[in-house]
Amino acid sequence: MSWLCLLLTIFLVGCGAKEEEETVQEQPEIPEQTEEKQEAPTRLLLSEEALEYMYRDGRPNGFDFGGVEENGHFYYEFTRPEEPDFYLRISDGFETATVRYNGRTMKLNDRLNASGYAWGWNISAGYGGAVSGYGMPFWADMTGDGQPDLLYLQGGGGTGIHEDWCVAYDLAAMEEIPILEPWEEMAEFITIETLGEEAGYIQCLITDDEGRTYNACIAAGYEEETIWQEFRYAPIKSGWTTLDIDVEAGTLSAAMAFGMEDPRFQTVHYMGELTTELAYDTEQGAIVRSAPVTVTVYPPDKV
């Protein structure tokens, strides 16, 4: 009897162990859930070629260029690391510009072109191919008071046409510094007389206000022998004017092409350029012509 009880006990224990082994299941590993974060696309401020051109010599004019959003609006922004409280912000559509310096903020004045439309505050370092544009800030002491002034130089054009304009702001006073453009005065500095035609060129005599004379020529472009008599010099601003800023000297260099009006096509054939310099005048409180007008005549292969 004891033998049978022992065998029965061993049998029951073995069955229980087997049953327990069959019911224990290994849980599969659950892969760790990782949340993929998608960064917002970076706004391309300018084309890669334009940005590369802008930074070709390092920081453009001592500024850093970027963009910022404020109150739901995007602005292009120029800053200066050495002036932490300065920025120049230009609206997304280039319509308005605002400057901040030493805790004061000012909206820059709109500039109207000859047709009465406001110039846009376009941003470019000159890249653009055949039809080029330029629009950049400069940091210079124009008034000579030891305080920085902000200038914005802009220009552009195409074949035979180019026009620059510049505005200046006294950041200490937070007000615009008037710039008296010298174009009309420069144009009236000379007179031009046609002398005749020779080897396909109209020969001209230029006389300036000081009585100095210069010989120049332009391509005739016509078979008629007397067409040269109809060419005229109009002492008005031409279609090719440029301004350059000398940051160290605090001056502007102005250049304007001049030539003769073509009576057939109502265009101007350039034969040379007039140059001068502008600087701040304390009595007038403005940037005005500060140097004589000089006359440079193009060689025949350039006209």
C-alpha cells in the first residue's frame, strides 16, 4: 500500500510541473517608440548665389544678415555684433524699413522716384547678371561728430541705364540727413558743340565752366553726311548715375555719364563722365557737393 501511494505522489508532482512549464510564455519585446521631430524648413533669404556674393569679402559692410519674426510678421534684419542694441529691419515685401539704436526706434522715410512711386528697400550686394541691382546699408560717421550714421545705398539698371540713390540717418539724433544730389549742377557744368564728322565719328568740343576744353567723339551710326548737325547736348541728369560711399572719409563719390542726344531714336550716346564728391556741411545741415566737377572723356573704342 505504501508503494502505491509513493508512486501516485511522484506521478502527480510530475504532471503538475509539466503543466506549469507549458503555461509559462515569454513576452515578446516591444520596440521602443521614438517620436520623429520634423524641423520647420529654413526660409531662403536670398538665392545661394546672391548670399555667396554678399559674403565674398566676409561680413557685408560690417553687418550680419538674417531674418526675424515679430508679432506674426517676418522681417529681413541687419545687425552688428559690436552694437547689440542696433538693428535695421526691412519688411517682407521691402516696403518699409525700421532702425533701432540705443533704445530708440525710428521708421525710415519713404523715398519717391521720378514717377512718384516709393522705392522699395531692396536687398542685394550686386549679384544679378546683365540686369544688376544693389541695396545695402553702410556704417559711417558722415557728420564728423564721432557718432555713427546709417546710410542705405541702392541702385540698379541694365544696358546703358543705371541710377543710384542714397539716404543717410544721424543715429545720435535719430533723424534723416538730407543729401542734395548734384546731378543738375554737374550736367550744367559743361557745354558741347558738334564740329563735324570724321571716319564715322561725330567730333565734339566740350567746354567746362572754368573755360577748359576737351575733344570728344561719338559714333555717327548713319550714312547721311549732315546728320551730325542734329545731335544736341541736353544739360539734364543722364540715365547713368552712380554713388559710392567712402566709409573711412565719410564722403560720397558721384559720377554721371554725359553725351549727345540722338535725334532719330531719342536716346543718348555717352562720350564721357562727370565726377565730384559730396560731404556733410554743418551750416546747411546736409550732405552737399564739396569738390570741383571733373570731366573725363571716353576713348573712341568705348563710345
